[in-house]
Amino acid sequence: MADKLFSDFEPISKEAWKEKVVTDLKGADFDRKLVWNTENGMKIQPYFDHEDRAEKLDVLDQLKDILPSSEKEGLDWKSFQKVVGDTNEEINKNALFLLERGVEGLIFNVDHVKDFDIELALKGISIEMVGIGFENVAHPRTLVRDYVGYLHIHGVSLDKVRGFVNFDPISTYSTTGILDEDGIERISRLISYTSEMPDFRVLSINSTAFVNSGANHTQELAFTLNTMVEYIDQLQKFDISPEEVLQNIIFQAAVAGDYFHEIAKFRAFRLLVVEVAKLYNPDFDEKSIEILANSSLWSKSLYDPNVNMLRNTTEAMSAVLGGVNAINIEAHNASYEKPTTQSQRVALNISHIMREEAYLGKVADPASGSYYLDSLTEKLLDAALMLFQTIESENGFLACFENGTIQGLIRETRDKKEKLIAQRRSVYVGTNRYPNQEEMVNPEDVKLQHDHEAKVELLHGQRATLQFESLRLKTERYVKDGGERPKVFNALFGNLAMRKARSTFAMDFFGTAGFVSSEQFYASAEEAVKGAIENDADIIVMCSSDPEYAEHVEGFAKAFKASEAKGKKLILAGHPGDKEAEFLAAGVDGFVHVKTNAIQSLAQFQADLEIN
């Protein structure tokens, strides 16, 4: 049917398509207008077709054989959730609550619970039916010994047990500066001790520290592979073969908000692991790779937290479509407060909706055959492999971390990301764009990350929105201590479309720092300046069109600065172009527009208003 339908149309080449686009652009530069420069340093074309894949190797064809899916069964993933509670009784109650709502894996935060007791924590749980994970474990061998004892007492066959211990001394070192000198030996003992538990993984390799400190996808993939090689090489000193190491690894990968890149990242990661693993073991079982996708801190926000539900949804979809074995989607409020049972339920329902309503589990590999995703996957493969090889040529991950190479690369990427966020070119809804001005957050209720002192530069996890959150919390703290919330008044005159657009932009801009805005339209610039002088706001913003700015700004500014309101800030909404010096000389104090670095500008406004 499709062949017959399209047989009447002449096929079009990509070159012909581009020629037509260039014509439609009317002289504008094609690359500047339509080619996307990603955070990974890649240039993404606006259009992909079969020509992009014509001469490519069929390395991606391996995916259909190694993804956790089949043509009959479709995609298969397990839903994990972190158990919440401070006592053994609380975590057991919460675990049972989650199991009643369809969770397939439970993750216990061991060191967070006072006197953690496996018997009490797992009471009433059928271990054969659910995966059990343990994290933040100070003494992993003791925990595993107690767990095995519990299994023997309750008659659970060891080969029926699924789960993991999230023990990753290298990741811990990268975030705390504390290197567990016995960490590798501990892992070797865990591997030996759990030899009869093939589906219980005791070596976790985490990418979370990289993602949450601002790394890009290429860096995340490469550094995770470098970490794997570090463990394989180090464990051989304790007579643990590469084959044994590979059988005991679970990859704990963070998933962030770049939808298509995240899908491609997970697809590329499986292929990269296979390529490296087969250097150690040519008979490596490609389907034995276990990937648990965890929510990232980087992609979440403190303000307008319900938006995190939407972020969780796209992240979960990209992880599942990328072919992970399991997902752990944390509650939307988990980054700044203790999750409630309701927020846990909402997070868990994302997986249920994908499986039961969106039917993602009915398709073996939904991403297969997409020209864009295949091209993106291949780009990430090549870039990550190159960086991986570079780190290995410089003596591996630990050596490069200790000399600052790893941190330097991530810092450079994070700085670029934060610059885009500060310029609001990278949008976080509810934080650096479209803030809810009526939302109030008590700064005393916000958990702050405290930096550790260490001999090496550490990877500090943070929300990408941290800079804006800090600005707004500073305002909230000022108000809580008795200060008056900063007021902004937008004086609109002239062209209807431009005055309203610029007023909306200014309200959005100042709202990100917790300033409250109001607006008023005036029939003339003269009336506008009069209204501005009489208003009790701390900051006055002129909102109109460029032609009217050229005609009226000088008179407006001089009249304003000659009045009793001269101590207030007078701001112009819009880019002044070649009239910047002229406007400043007339008395304008500054400008807000799309190229303004909002962080620097708003911090200066706070300083001028003595908000410290």
C-alpha cells in the first residue's frame, strides 16, 4: 500500500532538500539557523534520511540481540523505588506500601536507618518475587552475610535472589575525597561470597556523580567505562578474573532531561560495554549487562516542583526506550525533602502508565530504524570511545582523577551549561523561565549541600538550577528576616504588541529572583514617566518598541532622574543596540533582554537593594 501510495512522487535527495531550505532562508546562514551544536560538541543536522545511514557499519544491528526484549515479549523493564523511613518499622511499612502498588524492586538506604535490621526491614516480603537493593552500606560484607543468613533461615534458594549492593568505592572517592584503601579487596570478598547468587550483583558502577556534577553524555559514557576497566584491572590483583567481575557488575546510570540524547546514550552504552568486555572475555554474554536508570539530581528543580513530575516522565521514557533493565524514578520532591507516600505513588505510576497505557512493553525496540537516533547513537559511540581511550592512555580513571583531568573536563562542560542557564537559553520551567511569583519557599526548610574538604577536587552533585534557586532563596531569606519584598513596576507605552511582550519578559526575568512585578499601560511616554515617578516600586522598567525608545527614552530618563524618584533603578526592557551609550548617558541604569546574563544582573540588583 505504501509503495503504491508514494510511487507517484519523485524521490528527493537530501542535497535537493537543503537547496530548497537555503532558498527559503533568504540569505540567512543555514548552519547558524538550523544546525544544533550540542553540549557534547556535536553538530546535529535538522533533517535525517536514508542517505545518512547508507554507508554506515551495521554495528547498531547488534542491539536487537542484546536489549532486554524480544520480538514476542517486547521491551521488559523492572520498576524499582527507594524505600523511605528512619526506623526498621517505618521502612518495612513503606516497602509493603510500595509492593501493594506494583513495585518490582526495593532499594533500602541502609546507613540512613538506625540499627538497620534485615529481619525487621524485610518482614512480610517474598524475596523470590521482588528485587532487593541496598545502598549507602558502610560494611557491605557484613550486610551480605546477614542477608544470606536471612535467606537460609527463610528457605529462600540463593539462585532465586535478584538485586544488588550499591557499593562503588571509586564513585564515593570522587564525591567525598575518601578512598577506601580496602575497597577493592572488599569487592573481591563479596564476589567470592555471593558466587551462588548469579542474579545478585555486588559491584555497582555509577554514572550519577558525573551527571549530577554537570558532565555531558560523552563524558558520562567514557568515564563509566574507564571506571569499569579500573575495577577489572584492580580486582585481578585479588585473583578475581575479568569474567567474574563482569558477571557481578550492575551499572547505575543517571538519566537526565535531554530526551533523544538519553535514548541514544543508553543504546550506545550497551554497545560500548560489549566492545570493552570482549577485550577481556571474547565469550562475554551480551545479554548479561544490567543497567538500572536512576533519576538525576541535575535535572530537577526546587521551585515549581510539580514540573519535576513531567521531567520524570520524559526521563523514564527515554530510559525505557533506550533499553535499560530497570528504572528507579524518584519522587518529584525527593531532591529537597522527604518523599511522601503520595509522591512515591505518582513516581511509580509513570512506569505503570508506560507499560499498561502507552504499551511500550509491546514493542521490542521502538527506537530501531530512526535515522536520527541511529546517527546520534553512532556519534556518541565514536566520541565516547575516543575519550575513553584518551583516559586509558593517561593511566586510567584514578590517575586522571587524582591529577584533575576528569574534573577539569566536567567543570568546563558545567560552566558552559550554567552559562546557557544563566542566559535563559537553556530553560528550566518554573525556575529561570515562567516562575510562579506567588510560590513561597521557606529557606530554612531547604537542605543545603555542604562541600567537603579533600586533597583532590571533588564532583559536587547539584541541581542545574542551583544558581537561580540561590538567588531566590536569598530574597526569601531577606523577606523572612523582616525586609520588604522587592517591587518592580513596568511602565508600558506605545506599540501594543511590543510593550506587552517586553513587559511579560521583564516580569518573567525579575520573578526568577523572587521580585514581585506589576504593570500599567499609559497613553503616552509623558504619562508613563509620571506614573513611574509616583509608583513606590524599587525598580522601574520602561516597556515599549525600539522606534519609541529612540524617540522617548532620553526625555523619560531625564525627567525620572530629575524627580524625587531618582534613587530608584530605571531599566529598559529590550536590547539598546547602538543607542546603549546614549541611553545610559540620559539616566537609564541598565537593560534586560534575551542576551542578559540573568544571574549576574539579578545578583547586582540584589546587592543594590542591600539584599545579602
